[in-house]
Amino acid sequence: MEDNQSIKLDDFFDTTRYDIEEKISSTISDEKIREILHGGKRLRSLLTQLTFKTCTEGKETHEDYQRSLESAVSIELAHGASLIHDDIIDKDAERRGKPAFHIKEGIGHAILTGHRMLAMGFDIALNHGKVVAKLYVDSWNEVVNGEINEVDFNRNGHKEQSLKSTIFEAYDKIIDLKTASLFSSACEAGALEANMSGDILKVFRQYGREIGLAYQLADDLVDLANGEMIDSVIIPLLNRLEKKPIKKTSFKRWEIKRKFAKNEDKIRQYYIDEITKHVRKAEEISKSDVIPHSSYKDLLMDAPSYIINRMLSEINISI
């Protein structure tokens, strides 16, 4: 539990991360699942705790806090399951600097372990009430829909999308569903654990979504800077900048790389502008009068740029 006087965001995150790790260890006995969760940034569950603290400063009991940490564990389980499935779909051999789970255990075992993690997370959510359980299910449905959209996009080369606007809309939708939805739900979950209802849930939902959008854009920018060119990312970006729509089936890979190199500075600036836009929106939302005044409300203002700049520091960019 944090002293709420003059608290700093990095101190809050460090202390809360420790509490989340302790709760994961005491809640999950399966060693393989604990291994899967090991090394995560815990961003979503940290935001859950930040919104919870913002709503309960000075009022929560030890039991309230421990219960909110359980909610954070359910979020980590869902996120961890999504990463297992991501690695299989994307044929990624590594995760967090180590062999991906499906490489070590096989695809079948990995898929089933992901399902087990989702069931464990849902069981926790259900013990926290129907509203929390529904949020969990709805969030996972959005993540899955985002994954399906991305798989379809990469497989079909957007054959049915000939307009530049619709191609880019597909990219935005994937980001929104696949990543921003879980950030959004994480923030809402913290408010629900604090027994909030009504407009404040909408405010935190949108706050988390803006951070999630900025985070995925920052993640894509880092990948591009490191030479990774995923079709669902690079094709929409080139279509945004080129005069004519680009279809994956119309160009060889080397041609797409050439076009990217030609537009690299514009793409980089596009990302910086979009990331900044979403961070500023999240900061503005954090000032809402609906959110009760507290020491932690100030941290809500600091969190978006803190999270995104830590991501972008890998490529020496800050906003």
C-alpha cells in the first residue's frame, strides 16, 4: 500500500508492480503459466490499480486492495493468453528474449494453455460479480475480433479494399480492437473494483483506450524502426502516403521495402503526430471533473506520456 503524500508515478508503479507479482505468485500455482507471465511490463494491470487508487484514496481497506489485485491478475492472464496466440499466428520464435511458449511446448499445448489461462481469468472475474465478468468476456471478444481482422488482412492482401480511406480504416480498427480495448477495460475494471458506476466508467474507459491506441502505435513505430514490416501495418501506411492504393498482391516484397524507404521520414512523423494526439487526449480526459480529486488523479495525468516515452526510448524518441 502506498503513502499518498507527494507520491511519484515511478514509485507508485514500482511498488504496485511488486504487489501484483506477489498476487500472481499466490494466486497461480501452475509453474508454466507463471513462467509465461514472467517478465511482463504489467502496464494494463498497473493502470487498473491506478484507477482503483484514484477512486478510493484513503478509503480502501486491505481486503479491498487485495481484491483489486485479483482483478489485475485476471487481466494479466488474458493478456498472457493473447501473447501465446499472437506468437503462434505470427510464427514468432521468441518472446521477451526467450523461446516462445509454442516453440518449447508445441503448438497444441500452447493453444490449450492459452485457453486454460482465459478460463482462470474468467473464474476470477466471475467471483468479482457479473458486471466484471461481462467486462472480461466483452474485452476478450474485442481482442479476438481484432486478431481475426489482422489475420484476414495479412492473408487476403485487402483484395476487396481499393480505396485508400478503407485500407487505413482497417488498420485503425485492428489497433482499436486488438490492443486499445484491453487497456480500456483495465482502467474500467479498476473503477468497478472501487464500486464506481455511471459516467466515471465511461471516462476511464476512454482514458484507457487513448493510452492503448498510443501504445500500439508506439509499438508499431519501434518495430518499423527495427526493420519489421508486418503487412497490416506497412500496407495501410504506404496507402496513406502514396498517390494510388497499394495492394499486397500487386507488389513484390522488395518493392514495398523500397516504397517504405522513400517515405520513411513521413511515416515516422505520422506516427509521432498520432501518438502525441492520443497521449494528449488521455491527459485531457484525466482532468475530468467526474474523476474525484486525489493525489492519484495527478498521476493519471502523468501516466500516458510516462508509459509511451518508456516504449519510444528504445529508438531515442520522446513526445
